[in-house]
Amino acid sequence: MPEQTAIVVGAGGTIGGASARALAADRDAVLCVDLDLQRAERTATAIRATGTSASAFQADAESADFATLVSGAVAADSEVTAVVHAVAYEEHVPSEQASLSSLQRSFAVGPLAAFALFRELLTAGHLVRGSALTAIGSLHASQPFANCLAYNAAHGALAQVVRTLAHEWADRGIRVNAVVPGWIRTDAEVTFYGEEFLDRAAGDLPLGRFGTAEDIAASVQFLSSEHASYISGSFLTVDGALSVSLARLTQESDT
């Protein structure tokens, strides 16, 4: 029986790493892809400690040969039953100061890399009926974040990649979905905001806490499982009610 393999792009990151570890529970092998080989190897090492085969692979999602390189790293006798794209780039500047290069990079590592990889895996024959492709999206695809034009626009495009491929590849039995996180306490968020700020902000969130990488990974694992065999073209929002709580009306008593 062919080896069941998962591919996680961005496996060295907080969300990507958690997703790779979650998918390892239901697969024979995991290919951990990241720009930083050491970070990818840390995730692969953690997976191997559980008894599942895992390998680290260095690849730059911005590179023109990214998809070909990753596809070529898949074992010839394996079936890729789960793919996760968990890479994004954001530059925090007012829109009038945003450089074209920052937009190009956001699109290159996000929707373009995701589409190129998904298509390459399909044409190379690695995907099979039942394969699940999952993109890590963003609330800001539809609710723009100020001073983050490139990130917002790229995630809007990524959402259309998900919708279009789900539509076109449905007759092949290949499912394409997105997990849309809310505010997740990742390593990158800690670096950007600082621990003290995040500690204060947590209490203002609807559920009184940040989401965790494990919250997102559990959703990725679900969408990649037989339990979600009839789900495609969907956006699973995992935000602790953040998106539905953005507009808060002031209630005034009539008495």
C-alpha cells in the first residue's frame, strides 16, 4: 500500500509546525518545508520522536522553482493525502508608502506559491482522490487591516485560489479549503508586539484569550481527515468570535 504523506509549507513556524505535528498522527510521513532548514528540522525531529517518519526540506516560497523542488522531494511510491500552505509575508506601513516589491513578495509567497505547489503536485501525479489541500488564510482577506495592504490583498487572492481550485478539482475528488485564524499568539506576534502588550490584550478578546497554534492545527487535521470528506471550498474560521464581535453597539437604557 502506498505511503500516505503530508506536506506542510511553513513547517518551521508556530502554526505550520503545529499543523505538521497534528497531521503526523494520521500519516506515514510528513515533509516539513521551510525557508529555514533548522526550524524545519526541529519540527521533523519532534514528529520522528512520535514514531512517524518526517524529513526537513529547505525551499523558498518566493522562488520560481519552489513548486518543482518541493514536488521533487516527495517519495515516488507515496501518495500526498494532505498539503498545508502556512506561509505569508506582511509589511506594516501606510498604503501610500507600501512598495511594489512588498506587494509582489506577499503575492509570491502566498497565493502564487500555494497555487504553483498544488498544481505541480497534481500534474506530477502525487495527489489522489481524497487528497485535502488546506491554505492558512486570514480574516483580513475580507476585513482589511490598516497599514498592511500587501498582506490584505494577497490573502484576498489566496481565498480565490481556494474557491477556484475547489470548484475545478471537485470531480477529481480533491478537496481545497482554508482555515482562517483569528488573533493567534505565535512567535511572530510576540516578536512584533511583545509579551507585555499581548498579556494585556488577551483579556479584551471575546473568549478572554488568544488562539493557539494547536487550535489551528486541530482544524487543519479535521479538514484533512475523512470526517471532512464532503467539505470543499470552505473557510473554517477559528477566531474565538473575533470577527463577529468587531462591531460593538453601545447600549443605552431608556429609564
